Amino acid sequence: MLLAMYAAAPRIPLALLVLWAIYKQATPALLILGALAGAMQSPDAGIGLFEHDLGKCAGPLFIAILQFFVVYLLHRSVRITPQTKRG
């Protein structure tokens, strides 16, 4: 139970921040948080690889790849341009 709480601790605030960014329609924040979520899965896949456990490696690796792919698609679909003052 304690190990599960340690695993969930960084992911719960991240999920809340993602929900906030969706509500505010903050695309730059979604791109950063999406990349961070994918990066958080990558070490889990590395641990599974280190332990020679295919189940502990394949799941997080698949989720990380899927996460980075979705962030890439979001980045391509929305052009983020800096806003300048016109005066």
C-alpha cells in the first residue's frame, strides 16, 4: 500500500494540473504537462527492463510512446505563435 502511494503521489497533482489546463484551454500548458507525463512513464519502463520483466517494461513504454505521440499531434494541430502588442 505504501509503495502504491509513493507511485501515485507525483501523478495525482499532474492529473489535476492537466484537468485545469483543459478547463482553461491552455495549449502550451497541455503540451508541457503531456511531455512531462510521458517522461514520467519512461523510467518505469527502464525499471522493468532492468528487472528483466516484460510486463513491467512493455506497459509503461507503450503508454510513454502513446503520450509523446499525442503531444506531437497536439503540437502539429495547434500553431502556437507569440502574441505581440499592436499599437
